[in-house]
Amino acid sequence: MIAGLDHLVITTRRLDACIAFYAGVLGMRLETFGAGRKALRFGDQKFNLHDASTATDAYAAAPTPGSLDFCLLCDGPLDAVIATLQAKGVPIELGPVRRTGARFPIRSIYLRDPDGNLVEIAEPA
């Protein structure tokens, strides 16, 4: 019944810091939609952003900044991602390490976004 993931919602305490991390560090494209809502687009997916201090018409029962743990596939060599993160002063908590992805084995690093969400970035191993 399910074919794929369209979007995910990130609840953030600091919208500007969240945008700076995902757009400025990870290179996602910032877009505005609806009544001024913000989203970060990458590939065929996007992260919609939910400011923790505002209510929306449809949101999780207990939206909590820092509660996400997800894996992103990089569009080039993981070593290039590592070099970019190091150049921008973004600490890597773990890795590179081998893991099992949804479709194939992966080589991953782990870091935190400004809200404390665990962000895994991986390449096929």
C-alpha cells in the first residue's frame, strides 16, 4: 500500500538555526509554501518545518524538537561530506561506520542538528 516517503516534518525550537544547518551546511533548498510555511527540499523529498512555538492545522500529538533519528543518503562520496562538515566546524559524533540500510549496506556518519535530532548521512558501502 505504501510506495515511498513524500515529506517529513521537523519540529524546531529555532527556525533560523534549523534552516542554517539544513540549507547552509547540508545544501538543501529552502522554499516557502502555503501561508508562509518553510520547507527544505532535497532530491524528490522535503522536510517541512514546524516552529515549536506555533500551532498548525495538522501536527503530531506531541511534537518534540530533538526527537528524530533519520538517515540521509549523500549524492557523492561520504568522504567529501566529511571534509565539508569539518571545514564548516560541524562535529561528527560517530563514524564512518558500516550499517544496514533499507536497500543496501551503507557507510555512515552521525551528527546532530541544532535541535539535537540525530542525523545519519550515508553512502552505499
